[in-house]
Amino acid sequence: MALYRSSLSLVEQMSRTPLRLLSEGTYREEPRDVHERMFKRSVKAGSGGEFLRNNHTGEPTVHPGGEPGTRKDERRGHLKGQAVSRSAAGRKVTIHYWEHPKTGNRIHLKFK
């Protein structure tokens, strides 16, 4: 019976803990300081960066899209890119983004 009670309390504890998605909390979109703000502006404007490639094929990663009207649908056909910078203090800052192959417009910039 004691084993049952301890498992029940574990279940109760887990039910009180909010669940989070695997992708939740692994990125942020807002800069923390001046260096990040300036770096985000330069990346958004098109300077620096490289396309991320598929590990198996070596081809650039192209977003397949999502349900119509969603944020993922906005990325359809965009290439995934990354830009890296180091602050004066030596802190590494990485931004991932999606770039339209024809217009060069970069959307959904995220700090990693």
C-alpha cells in the first residue's frame, strides 16, 4: 500500500507541473542587449550568414510549409540560414532565420 501512495503522490505532482513542448524555450526572438539588437538588425538587413545544409544530402534546408494561415506556412519554400557573432566580452550569439531564395527577405529570426 505504501508503494501505491508514493506513486499516487508522484502522479499528483506531475499533474500539477505544466507540460511544455519540446521546442518551447529553446529559442527566443527578442534581443537581450545592445550587441544582440545591432546584430539582429544587420542579419535582418541581409548581411552575413550562411545556409544550413541537410546532414544527409548536403542540400540547403528548405521549409516544406504548414497548414494555410499558420506561421509555418509563411516559411514555405524559404531556406534556413544561420549567422554567428561574438560580443566584445567573447559571448557567442547565433541567430537562425528563414530566407526567401528569390527576394532575400529574412523572416522569423530567432536567437539560439
